[in-house]
Amino acid sequence: MRKSAFEKWQIKIFILCWIVYASVYFGRVNISVALPEIQNAFGWSKTQVGMIGSVFFWVYGIGHLINGYIGDKVSSRLYIFAGVVLIAITNICFGFATSLIVMVVLWGINGYFQSMIWGPMIKTLSFWNENKKRGKTATLISTSMVGGYILAWGLAGIIIEQTNWKWAFWSPGIFLLIYAIIWVTGIRNHPIDVGFKDPNEKYFKKESNVEDSKKDSVSFWKVVNQSKLWYVVVACAAKGIVKEGISLWGPMYLMETQGLDLKSTVGLILLIPFMNFIGMLFAGWLSKKYKNQDQITISVLFIISILTNIGLVKVGGFSAVLGLLFLSLSSAMMYGSNTILLGSIPMKYAKYNKTSSIAGFLDFVSYMAAGLTASITGLIVDQFGWNGVLVLWIAITSVGIIAMVMNHLRVNQKQEVML
């Protein structure tokens, strides 16, 4: 069946968005592959290089709160263009840095610019897709993260192997500058901009403006307190610590526990992004199996993550294959829980028009927690070795399970209405 002109534009918009988010990951996750080389080049401790990740997570989390709001007020096309250019410049500058303080500051700035992309991009996709297709579109665009990891860990690893760690930042910087031009010339904010009708025109006509005004009158913190979102906040913090911990330290963990060189590590570590994608699909299957009871779904995913981390403690050091398998499974479970915590749960606040605010708040919590433990992780490794980090992850994930079980019991006892 021949596609209409509008459908062709929809595909074009999606592809441009998918590539832009995968590309900015190239200028973000490259740090984890480069960290071992940076540490060796300057003789810094893991505690010191961990600060680079900590500041990034903190600024990135705060940036989501700020840019989520700004993104609704400005042109997504131009805002993302600016973000991509600034990410590129920051990466290029980072490649010239020789001071730890300068690196920490630059990577923190990169974190803020990175937070300029997701919200405006989702806004653009929502304009170009009918309301009933937005869930599917959101799931598909999330695969760009997997593509970004493959690009960053795979290509950046090869670049370092052939040249040095500096080119792991100069290369994505140059690439992003080129793609920024492709983005700004090819993307359009809204179908109306190119002469099409709004695909959601009929849908919005059915919505009641009177009801919306009532929803907006409910304060954010009142909704948070009455729905007991604090249980979910605890789970988000646990998820953020483990998920981003693997993202930042995964390559170095494999290199040091398995005695691998960078080339071998890069070849193995690419399994993790693929497993993350499977984790997202598994979370969707679990959610359906448990009839959208998010607390149970998250608890099961967390339990599996704990079991895989116990496996890492017990036998992970004996074999690179076992170590990689358990590490990738733990990461996959965290990515699966991420789709529930930052996707499914915020959507339940739509009746209060607080979906975006709740999602931004939970994202903020995740990265604040990840930032807090990034440098602490380095300190633990320096003092107790990698098993100390795994024990920390197990303990933190256990706390997340307790929070979810308590929330599930509260809902069943009808102490509060779960939103």
C-alpha cells in the first residue's frame, strides 16, 4: 500500500528524532569507555574520576526540571538544535582538558545540555502522531537509547584503541555538529508547519476545558502527598543508582575483574544495550501478566536484579562470560523498571494534568541518587574492591523492594487511592 505524503513525513520526523537522541548518547556514554584511559593517563583514583559522573548526573537531573518546563514554551526544532551544538562543543572542549576540575565542570555542563533534548523531542513526536499511537511511538523512540549505547561503547572504544581517549570526545563532537545542521534543516515542529492538518484535532475537541481547569487547580505537592508517591521515589532512587552505576562503571568493572584489555571489553560490553532492550520488553510482558500492578512488576524486576548481583559476587569473577551475563541481566532489569517508573506510573497522573511534572520529578530523583553514589562507588572500589559495590547495589535494591511492597499493601488495604 502506497504511503501518503503525511505518513512519509511522520517516518522522516521519527527517524530524525531517533538519530538525534542516539547521537547525543554518543556524546554522553562515551565517558564510561574513556574513564579507564583517563585514570591511567593522569594517575587519578576512582574516587576522583567518579566525580565526573556524579556532577553530570546531578546537573542532568536538575536540567530535566528546568528544560522540561522551557521545552513546552519554545520551538523544539531550534531548542534541540542549540542543545546538540552545545553538547558537541562541550565534548570537543573536554578532549582538550587536562585538569580534573575542568573535566568535572565541562561534563556537568554537558549534563545540562543533554537534558535539553528528550522533552522537546517527545513534544514534537506527540504533535506528529495521533493520540492512540503515542504509546507505541514512545516505546519505539526509547530504542534510540540502545542505539546510542552501541554507538558510544562500540565506536568510542574502537576510536580509543586506534588513537587515544581524546578522540572519544572529539569524534562525537564533530559528528554532532554535522548532524545539528541535518536536524535543523529537516525537522518540523508540527504538521501544520508543512501544510498538514493536526492529526489530533478531533481528539482535542472532545476534551473538556472545564475539567482541565479543575485538574490544574490541584497543586503538585498535594498530588504527591495524597498519592503517597514517596514510595515510588525510593524505588526510583534505587533504580537510578544501579542503572546509572552500570552505565558509568560497567566497562571498567569488566576490565578489572576479568583482566581484559579495552578492545576485548568493548567487544563484550555491547551485549548490555541489547539486554536492556529485552529488559524493556520483559517489563511490558510482566506488567500485562500482573494486570498493570506496577508495584508487583517493579518488585519482580528488582528481585531478579538482586539475584544477578549475588551471582556476580559469587561467580562473576571466575568467567568473563558469566560476569558479562549477570551484569547485563542486572542492567536489563533496571531498564525494565525504568519504563514502569518513568512511563507507566506518571501516566496515571494524567487526570490531574501532572504527567510531565511527575515524570520530570521522578527523573530528577533518579539522577540525584545516581550522582550521589557515582563518586562513592569509586571510593568503595578503592577501599573494598568491586564486590563492595555489588553489596551496595543489593542493599539499595532491597530497600526499593520494601518500598514497593509497602505501597502494594497500602493500596490493597485501601488506605489511599493509588493514582
